[in-house]
Amino acid sequence: MKIREEDERMRKKEEKNVRYSKWKFLMTFGVVMGLFAVVRHAFGIEIPLEMREREMALVEEEVEIGKMGMMGDFEAVESKEEIGNEEMMDGEEVDELEVDGMDDIENPEDEILYSEVTESIAVDSGKEHRVRGVWSYAECFPDIQDVQIVAAQKYGITPVKNRMEAEVLVKRHQLVNICHSPFYAIDNLTHSIPYLVPRAQHLLNTICLNFIDSCQVKGLPIHLPIVTSVLRTTDDVSNLQRGNKNATTNSCHCYGTTVDIAYNKFMPMTGEYESEAALLRWNEPMKQVLSEVLNDLRKRNLCYVKYERKQGCFHLTCR
């Protein structure tokens, strides 16, 4: 009996000595791996080639997945742009101005300065602003003398004989001197004087402010419109008829309601208002922006507009 109990104690003692210990294993594993790392670093032992190739394959697979995602995004963006371009092309008509523009150039040297029709896009608050112009200058601005003279006689002054009489009306506040304005430039006036009725002056300021704002929004360099003709006295009309037999005796310009704005030249905002070389000539996008502004105001019944092809200006009268 005692021998059996002794054998049982011995057996349990042996089992206790050989029992698996998790903590001992982890400690042993950590020590071994540490020693392995020290040896690998000391002797420059590289990772086996198969493991490296497997890791590189995984990396390349992740890169390809990323590229596929990016290409999908690009294709979606391009498809949206193509749809937008198709919609714009479907909604447009060919502007006869592309042919007429070169016909307007009387000086051959100006052909070099003529710029082709271009698209100008600027982003403002996430929206695209594109230079469109009007589909036809002649068709959109058809208001001839007979139409404009009615508004001129209604809102204008009685025609004056000379400039002294015009100065009297300025003192009476029936006419306004338009020379001092930051919104436009006055050309060298040879057959007119820079006076308008207040109603026409307000229209001119509105046109030029809208033009400057449109240029900024559409991403074009800021330029000022140039006024080429304003109020004509009876003496001015007589002098004009000596060199131009087609000049109208009862012109809308005689009433202080009418102004001519050039479309073939614009003044850069550099302060060089006396330098002809500084002018921007035959710039089609600028002309289109000016036509957009005038077309908008004409549709709102604020003015009559006539496209003067030979004179290179828009002839307009306030309403």
C-alpha cells in the first residue's frame, strides 16, 4: 500500500515537471525572435525572396485597385463634361459675325490685331460663365433712325445751335457733363461734345458697369468701353455734312439722348487714356460681352440699339 502511494507521488511529480507552460513558451519565443533580429541586423541577412515577392504583389494589387477607382472618377467627370458640351453645341447657332467681323476691318494693319472667336470661362461660386454674344448683331440690334428719333424727341432737349447754348443747359441741369467717369473712356470728339441728358447718362453708366462686371465674371481682362460720339449741335451737324453727305440733319445725337460706343477698340485700365497704342483693337470676346450687355438692356426696354457696321460702334438711345 505504501509502495503504491509512493509510486503515485513520483508519477505526479514527473507530470508536473513536463507540463506545458504558456508563459514559458512566450518568453522563450520572444527571446529567440529577439536574438534572430539581432543576428539578422548584425550580419545583414535579407528577407527571403519569396516573402518579398508576395509582399510586392500585394502592394501592386492595392495600387491597381486605387488606379481603377481614380479612372472611374475621371471617366465620370469627362462624361459629364461631354454631355455639357453637347448640350451647349445643340443650343447654339452659327453666328454670322464670324464672317462679318473681318469685313468690318477697314485698315489692313488691324487684321493682325483681330482676334478669333474664343470661349472664355471663369468659375464663380461653382458656376461656369461663358462668353456667348448674340446670334447676329444686325438682327439683334435693328433699331434704325426712325425708331430712335421718337424716343430722342420724347426724352431729350430741344436741339441747340452751338456749344454756348449747350453750356447754358448744363448750368440749368438739363444736360450733364460725362467726361469725369471711371467707368468708360471718351474718345477724341471732333463733331460732338460730351453732354447728355441725365436719363442717358444713367443708361451709359449702367452699360459700362455691367460690361466691367461681365468681363470680370467671365475671366476677361478688365477694359473700359470707349464713347465715340455724344451730343451734336446744329453747327456740328453742318460741319459733319461737309465731309459726309450721308450725315442725318435731324440726328438723334442732337437731343442729348444718344451715344455711340465703339466695339472695335477698348481701353485697358492702365491710365494711358491718351495713348492710341494702348488700345485693345478688334477683340471679338470683348465685343461679344458688350453685345450681351446691350441686348439685355434692350430686352428690358431701357434703350434702342443699332449696329453700325461701317462706323464700328453701337448707336443707342435711351428709352
